[in-house]
Amino acid sequence: MDNLDNLDSLERFHNIYVEEEARGYPLAMRVLEKFEAEAHIISDFREVPKPDGNEKNLILARHRGDILKRCPGTKAHIRCGYHVINQVVGCDVNCTYCILNYYVNAPGIVINVNLEDTLSHIDRTLKEHRKYIYRVGTGELTDSFYLDYLTGLAKTFVEFFADRDGAIFELKTKKVEIDSVLDLKHNGRTIISWSLNSGEMAGSEEAEAAPVAERLLAARRAQESGYWLGFHFDPIVHYNGWEEDYEETVRAIFDFVDPKKILWISLGTFRSPPSLFEIIKGRYPKSKIVTGESFPGDDGKLRYLKPLRVEMYKKLLSTLKKYGGDDLFVYLCMERKDVWGKVFDGVGEAPKNSVDLDRMFHKNLKRRWKIDGQS
Ligand code: SF4
């Protein structure tokens, strides 16, 4: 779908609100000129009333708080040291398990338009920590390509990071409309990652996302444009037949892309704060994700029991290696040290702690950049 086709979907926004202080930013002006409707001027986005029924508000605001946020991680679990930029908050994919379901009372989709502040903050941070390689992404509270036809943010960030040695930038998505970045000079400093699941779970929990095969076709196009690729199996769900179904997705990855262009693959079994569990049950009665047995961990989140998680990770890891080879860099998202130890026992390296995991990422990045002539 090209950018003009996407203009039809502007109608989805019933009201547009702009913070007084956000009006003058180029990104605000760029977005506003695409809409015919008059924008409501407000002093603070928290004033915006919750929309009625299926109506949707678009809010242009100034980012407050940390611009480059370390991924919060979770108590007693190994963190990977990832950093997130929340330039857009909100998404149209409506995955049943998404943390955005927590914000059911949010007044609308927010675009933080003070992009210049973000870029200069990142620039300063990278200069102050020259020996560190930041892993940075825009896909925590949105899909990295959501509203890209309005904002052009994917292109802006790819071009910004192309000239910076101290970072790798990740566009994380379940979408296939990635044309805006395909012809850019990225210098190997951007990785485009797709969240993947079994076909069964993609159908029931990610019904509004592109089907898995289409995501992989898009990944192949990204590879042809020289991008690094990433895949995130998260959440991995336990149900009857999960092993065969996930194996099918894993096999498909390597039918579509070259394992040498895969920079990382993450694995994370389904976990959820208890209240989100209840929200999912209420909002998505057909969801199959909350039917398995989960138990609270040290951080209060519900998870499968440890032996089951270990079994699921081991199975996925061996399947990935079977089809993609031993050289794949696979990591666990927000897992405990003992789980890491059991999963990688005899088949790979397990980090001692969060700092050690960061070191493993550095080593992997430097090695792959060097092989690709990008160091
Ligand atoms: S694509 Fe990501 S941000 Fe969007 S609804 Fe799904 S999990 Fe949430």
C-alpha cells in the first residue's frame, strides 16, 4: 500500500487535538496539513475527553519525561539493556495481549511532535558514552510503522542513526508497509524486526496484523535492501499442538530469509500482570491466550510454571538452530538467570546478570558488523 492509499484511513480520527506548545513543531505542521478538519487547541493532552464508542482522537503533544528510556525490565529477571523512544503512543493492530490494553481510558493516539528534542537528546547521550553501543527502538508502545505515512518517523530515525557509530536502531513491527525505508542509506545501523507467532496464535491474538507469511515476505524485502533482520517470538503461547505450529513458523523464516542477515531473535513466553489478564478476558472473549494455567512470579506477573517455560524455550531454541544454524543470536526476554542457565546448558552462552547480557549483545553486534564490513 502506498502513502496515498493510506490517506483514506485519516477518516478514522474523529477529532484532532493539538497542545498549544506543540503547534509550531515541523512534525505537528506536517501532520496537520494532511487533515481538512479544524484541530482543537488545548493546553495539555490530559484535558482531552475520552472518545465515545468507536471514535478515535489524534493528539499532538510535547513529549514529557525521559526521551530515551531504558526498557523497564522486571524484578528478579535479567534485563537486556534496551532503550525505547516513545514518539508515538498507541496502535491500530489491537493484539489481545498488548500492554496498551491497560490504557483503555487513554484519550487517544498521541504523537509527541518535539522530534528535534528527541534527536538532540540521543545525539548528546551517544557522545557522552562513546564506548557503549545503544540498542534503541520505537516499537514499545506502538508498532514502529503505525502512522508512518503521517509522521515519516521511520525514515527520520533510519537516516539519523545511519551516521552514528554508537547505536543500532530497531524498527519493530507486525506490518508489511515498509516502503518508506527501503531505499534509504542506512549503513547497517538499523535492524527491522518482525514479531512472529504460530499461525494459530497470530490468527486468534493478532487478527488485525499481517499474516505471518506476509510479514516474512516483507522481511525478505528488507533483507534485499541490506537491512539487518530481527524476529521476536513473543508471546509464545502454550496450547495443544504448539510445538508443531511454532516449528512451522520457524521453518518458514528460513524459507524466506538468509540466517546470516538475522542480528537477533528473542523468545518470551506469555506473561501478564493479573489485571491485564482480566482485561483480556473481558475485551477479547474469544482469545485463547488466557486459557492456559499461569502463576504469579516475584514481580507479580502471571507466567507459566518454570519447568514448562524451560521446555518451551528449549524446544524453540533447538528448532531455530535446526533450520537456521548454530550461529543465530537468540536471547530470552525478561527471564530469570536459572531459566537462562537451563535453556542454554550445553548449547550456548547464558549471561550471569544483566550487564553480562549487554556484553553479549555488544560482542554479537561488533562481530556481525565486522563480517559485513560495517565496523
Ligand atoms: S503491534 Fe505491538 S503495540 Fe501494536 S497492538 Fe500489537 S503488541 Fe501492541
